[in-house]
Amino acid sequence: MRRLLSRAFFFVVVALQVYFIARAPQDPHKHFAWRPFNESDTWSADIDRITRDGRRIPIEEPWSGYVWGELVRQRGLGVPRGWRHASSGAKSTQAFLQEALDWVATHTPEDRESLYYEAQFHFTRNRRGPYTVVLRSVEREVP
């Protein structure tokens, strides 16, 4: 019985490792997709708050006591304007930015103006581009 359990454990561990390696290229963060050289991706973002009356207000302007750079600090997302290197690739940075937009939309209760946050995410992939993707946060319920 003990021999059977140890073999089963071995095969489960190997199967999980093969699964993670096989799906690694599709993962935006590439946790199990080791590559010897960084991608040469760069990125920049223009982020606006969209208010109830349709105005676009850049997040550089503080609102309701909130400051974007204090809310979002990871991966250089606190200061999104200006081109910078995407250390884990543009897709990973795009995924982190989408998460940041959603997080800010759900964690700013004092903001009674913004319906959602929208980012124009500009990037180059290995010196090709630039490309632009529009990211939008979850929509907020504004009283």
C-alpha cells in the first residue's frame, strides 16, 4: 500500500509540473515559462476617470482625497505616463493594470463622481508597434 501511494504521489507531481509548463506560454505573467532573456517590451498608459456626466478627468488630478500613486504602487503603475520597460512583458503589465483599475474602482468609497476608470494602454512588443489597447474597470454604483 505504501509503495502504491508513493508511486501515485510521484505521478501526480509530475503530471502537475507538465501541466504548468504546457500552459505557461498562455499565462500573462509567465510564472513557469522561464526565458533566458527579457522581452524588450515598453509601455505607457493614459488613465482617466469617467464621471457620471461623461467627463474624462486624468488620474494625475487628486479626487475625493485619493491619489492614484498612493492607491497603486506595484510594477511602476503608480506613475503610468511616460514610456518605460515592461520587465515581465507587455501582456503581464496589461494584466496588472487591468487588476489595478478594478481594484481602485472597488476600493474608493469616498469617490461619488466616477462611474469607471479607463486606460489607453500603449505598448511595443520586441520593438514592434506601438499598439494601443483600451482597458476599462468594472462599473461602479454611484449614488
